[in-house]
Amino acid sequence: MPHNQTHLPGLGRPSPVSPLIALVLGIALSAPGAALGARPLTTDDAGVNEPGTCQVEAWRDQERDAHHQHLAPACGVVPGVELGVEGVWSAPRDEQAQGRGLALKWVPAWARLDAVQFGLKLGVTSQKEPGSRNWGAGQSTALLLATVPLHDKWDLHLNAGHIHRIDQQGADTAYGAALVWRPHPRWQLGVEVLGDLQTAAQKSLSLRHWLIPDTLGLDLTASRMGSRADTGSWGIGIGWYGIRF
């Protein structure tokens, strides 16, 4: 099953993404295996890597006045459990916060209802404000995940849960829904909406091309918060899956 990472919002590095890609490429080209990765979605799915199997994703999001680079590896640790981390380097550094996160996803085999698979994801993030040397508290999340196979080429992923903003002493309800279509073994199209009850929803379109089916993928994304054109962003990413150790 495809699966996503921590995906810290709005946080990248002034250098180009190519050094991250080179790092991931060096790891992945020597690693066999097969797993489906849900990047370029942000909505997570109810799937995890098998124990001893990892994935590494790197991507860059570009906004009007900033860009954010992400590096997000994840590994299966025991059956049904996956541990993931994410680093986010943003630019300009004197205006944008830097981010990091840790996530634990639990998808037990028994958590099924007919063809629908359920799971749970817990995450915590922190960030470093511009000009600061210290990391500050960010937010913690707890999400219920569900993946619904609609057809052999269509899947629906649903997220719902709780966000606790540690630094603001506030809480909110988070949600996400993504519809994925695979018209060809090497192509994946996705539409999604996600957000919380206090802000406008983020609407996104995504495209993935598998250079090596289920192992090495390139993707493009386009997103907007609500209906405002000035909140638009686009992204480009790469992911390798089935890395064994």
C-alpha cells in the first residue's frame, strides 16, 4: 500500500534539491524490493513498510516568496509498525522557520472491515524560528487512517484526528481525503483536500510517474489554500521504495 510521511507544513533549504536527490539515489540504486509510495499526496494511507524495509522521499515546495525542501525516510520496525522522520529546510532563512518531525504509524492486519484497511498515526513536530539557535515546540497529532479500494485502479484515503499546537496551547480537528487513479502501471493521478476546522482547506492535484514501477518515482504537485490565487504553490519530488537492510 502507498504511504506518506510526517509532511511538516510550510517549512526548505536555499540550496537546490539535487544534493538531496543524489543522496537518496546513492542509497536506493543498491536496494531491491517493492513498495508503493503515496507521495505526492499529503493525506496518509493505511499502509506501512514491512520490517527491515525502508523508503526515502525528497521533495521541494515552491511558494511565491519562499521554498521548502523536505527529506523524509521511513522504515518498518515490527509487523504493522513504521517509524518515520522528516527534516524541512526553508528559505529565505531570515524569514522562514526550519522544521523537523517524528511519526509512528500502526496498521495492524486485523484492523480491517471487508476491503477497508484502518490504521493510526501519531506525530510530533518542532521548529526553529528565524534568527533562533534553539528548537521550539510545534504540534502533536493523532490521526485515524482508512484506505478504501474503490476499483482495481481507484483508491480513496481518509484521515481524521486531533492536532494539539503545543506552542499556542490550542487544539483542532484535522481531516484529509484523497482520491487516487492509476490509469497505467507507470502513472498515478491524485486529487485531495485537507486542513483543519480553523483555516481554509488546502486543495491539491498531483501526478506521479514510476521510472521503475513501485520502486522509483518522480512527482509533481500543485496546491492552493481556499480560493485565493496568492496562496498557490507547486512541488517536485522523488521517492525510492523497498530499500532493505
